[in-house]
Amino acid sequence: MKKLFGALATTAMLMTTAAYADGVTLGLSVDQLFESRVAVNNGIKAGAADRGYEVIEVVADGDAQQQNAQIQSLITQEVDAILVCAVDQNTIERALMAAKKAGIPVVAYDRDLPDSRVVQAFVGPDSTFDGKEAGLYTAKALDGVDGEIVIVELIGALNDQNGIDRSKGFREGIASLKNVKLIEVPTDWDSARALAGTQNAFQANPDIKAVFAATDTHIPGVETVLADLDKIIPQGEPGHVVVTGVNGSNDGYQAVVKGVADGFVVMGTDATGRKAVDLVADILDGKKVERVNVIPGDFYTTADVEANKDKIWGAN
């Protein structure tokens, strides 16, 4: 019986090795690593593992030329498909064209490449929806406020579609408010710039009613400014500054738990990553897929954030 078990085990190992060698290999081309990107990548790896796919990950560290070379390397390694979050579309399009020539399908994630002639599908956050959720909450919280309503918007990046769409959505969300003065603070996703811009905004406009952060990783800087000005006032009390953001990081979670931030939109990072793998699987199976696929986030407030902790990627 022991000999039979050993023979069966050996056969199983050989079959597993053969299946792995002949299986699907995904090339994962990442622009750079930060909290939310890692969370999406983890979703991709989990989805790939569920299907028995191998993943070869390369990280460009924000260097578009390096990403171009890394994609060329993935092609040389004969991956079956490429998942890409681009540093810059124009720089990598030549590499993506080479992938197409080699018969390798390409799926973009988190950041769409709408002008690409190669990308077959995209999956990412519904950034307009996410920004609008924060805007609607802000509008409801400030409804009935008399006089000019000054709001600071910490804009992500003017050349990033996610930043552009979050800004668009937030403005749609606050459209019902009258007499709004919107102070735009471009941050290029940089926390130091967000902090400095928030400080300058409050110096010029002491009676700011609300702050919207395109990424909740900027909220600690907002908290610093509010604390320095003795403006951390409980929600519902006169003088409270309404603070919202988008992302789902631990920074955002902690701020909402404390009540410094009223609420934040949590992106579906795991769902995004797994959907990216599903799209690749369908393409490899010859199925038709939607060109654009978006995953809307969920808005949580101080009242319900702890009860939904398990759904917040940055809190776990």
C-alpha cells in the first residue's frame, strides 16, 4: 500500500509539474507600487492562482522607458497575456504593438489607455461615481448653510484620468449647492504638496466649510492643518469642516474612525484585480469582452465604517 501511495503521489507531482509548465503565464506590468496598487495586484495574483495561472510581475518605478523595456522582456519570455497599468501611454504603445504582433492580448487595469490600438479591455475604478459619492455627501452636509460656501478640492493629477474623473464626479455631486467658491489645489498625488496647498488655502480663506481629497492618503495632512488651527470640531457641531476622500487606505480609515473625516469612498481593489484576470481568461478562450469595465466604490461614514472594516482594503 505504501508503494502504491508513493507511486500515486509521484504521478500527481509529475502531472502538476506538466500542467504548470504548459499552463497560462500572465505578464503583469506595473507602473509603480503604493498601497492601493499593491491591493489590486494582490487581487490579480489571487485570481490567477485560482485559475492555476503563473504571474511574472515587473515594476517600472514610475519610469515609462523602463516599463517599455520590461514589456518587451515579457514578450521575449512568451507570456500568454499582459496586464498593464501604464506610466505613460505614448511611451509604451510601441511595446504594446509588439505584443499584438506576437499574438499576445493586452488588458489595461486601473488606468485606461483609451487611445491605444492594442488594449482589448480595461478594468478600473468608476472614478466619476466615486467622486460624486463624496460630493453628494458634502452637499447634504452643507445644505442650508447661508452665505458663501468655500470648499477646498485637493486634485490628484491633471494628467491622470482617475484624478480628472474624481474631480468631475465631486463637482457633479456638489452641484446642488448655491454660492460655492471652489479652491483648486493640484497635488500631483503628492502628500507634501497637498499639505502645503491646504495650509495656503486656510490662510487665505479661514472659513472653509469642506475639503475633498482625491486620495485619502492626503487626509492626514488636512488633519494637521485643522489641528494647528484648532478646527477639529465634532461632526454636527458649528464650525465643523466636512472632510471626504476616495481610496480606502488605512490613512482614510483611521481618519473616518476618529471623525476627523466624515466619510470616504473605498475602491474595490480585490474585485478590480480579479476582474482583470477574468477578462484575460475570456479573451484567451475566444470570448467577446466589454472594452470598458468599471468597479464602483462604497462610501462609508464614521457611523458605519467599523462595522464594515472587513470590506475596506486598507484596514486589514
